[in-house]
Amino acid sequence: MSNLSERLPKGYSPLPGTVKPQFFELSHEVGTIVGLIALSSPKAKAYDRIWVDWNNNKKFTGDEKLMGTVSVRGKEKFVVFGPFERSVGDAKIAGYLIVHDDDHIHLVPKGYYEGERS
């Protein structure tokens, strides 16, 4: 789990055109995964766009973007990105990125979703 922050990670530049960007760094066995989430428009009600620096070149590009699906359960809001499968060095990462209540993000392995195993 990682908290979201308005502060850019060291060595990164803002992505032009993003609305209210928030940045994150997630620890994983392949290293640290860095990304940003943003609103699709100023009127969006949830962070529904995400870019992940999969190749670790300190840039966010169009091929690194995922679209999210918003879910609301009572007072809690989730945005689910994925499933995805990416190669990072010699390893593969497969799963979902889930933004919870617009303030933190989880990396959930593929095969697990909403607390259930498939």
C-alpha cells in the first residue's frame, strides 16, 4: 500500500495536461513501482486515470496509461485499474491497482479481487 502525494518523486517531471495529479511509490519484489493518478476532467468524481513508469525511465507515457472503473460501497470509494500484466526486468507483474478513497493505492495480485480468490 502507498499513500498518494502531490510531491513529485525524485527525478520525475509533471505530466502536462493531467488534472489534480497525485503520485505514488509502491514497493514490490522487482523494486519500487512509481506512478501517478489523475482525474479525467475537472468534473470527474474520482481518480480514473493512472500512469505507471513500468520501464523505470522517470517518464510517464501514453502506453503506460490504464483507465479505471469506479465502485462505491457505502461510504467507501474504489477505483480499479486492470487487470494488467507487465514485464519489469526479468520478472512479470500481474494484478490490479486499486485506489481507495482517493488517498492510497494497493497493488493486488491477479487472481485476487475484492477479498476473494478466483
